[in-house]
Amino acid sequence: MKTNRKQPVAASLPDGMIKSGFDIDPRQILICETEVYGLISGPSWLRQSVVGFLEKLGYVRNPYEKCAMVLPPEPKALIDDKSSGGRKDPVNDGLILIEVDDVLEGGNQRHRKSVENFYETYKCGKREKIVDLGDEGTLISGIRVRRHRDKRSSWDMNEYTATKLQGIEYPRGLI
């Protein structure tokens, strides 16, 4: 259902709510006073909420790719960074990619601690370590993401291409 946030959205009560013994007349309806996931504006509201939460944890939105957020190294790490393997350039402590309602993240122990706070607040339907999934990997917004034993990563849309896309026939001379 499309909403412009000015138009009220109403819904009948879920069966479970009525059967659970709530003291509610089953003829009542619910009026949504906030965004609801599944509405046209729901994903943008969710993304704004997630981005704001991550910014409070210290993540910074990439100015060139709004779906990417990094956890910059702490100032002390820039002076004496043993976690970078001797690299002289600063290495971010974490990276989070947000695609509608999918999250792909990784990083060091500081990132792990911060991201646990995120997962406590935002209940995600599926949470897996890609490295543990082997060659099967996982699907994120139609993209198969894999982490191989030799530590390479690969991304492809082969399944999506094979199952969702179809050829388009057009008469000769049309183009």
C-alpha cells in the first residue's frame, strides 16, 4: 500500500491478537501512527533509523556510496596501529553495507562489539557468518555472496539472471 505519511493507514486486528486474550473488541481496527515495513516509504524510514543508530556508534557514511558506512580507527590507532599488520595508512575498524533491509558487515573486535549493540536493537531475520557457509554463500538482495577458503570473496547474480530474467524478442529493424 502506498502512503504519503499524510494519509492514515488502518488494518484489522491480527487473529493472533484476538486469540491471545487481549481485551479488545475484534471489530476494532489499528491505525498506524508510524512507518510500517512493507509500505513504499517503510524501507527509507528503516534505513534512516539504522543510519542514525550506527552514526551514534561512531560509524561514518561514505560520501560516495550512501549504502556504505565505516567505523574509522580510533585516534590512538592512527599513531600506533599494530592491528594493520604494519601498514602506515589508517585501516578502518569496520564496514557495514546496507541494501534496503539487508546488512553485510565485517571488521575487527571493536567493530564486533559495536555491531552486537546494533543486533540487540534491530532484530534481523537471518544472521550468518559468510565464511562458515563455504561455497554456498548467502543471498543478499539477489546477489550471491561467498567467502572462499583461500580468503577470496566473490559476488554474482547468476541465480537471479537464470531464474528471473527473460529474453525480449523484437522484430528485425526495430532498433
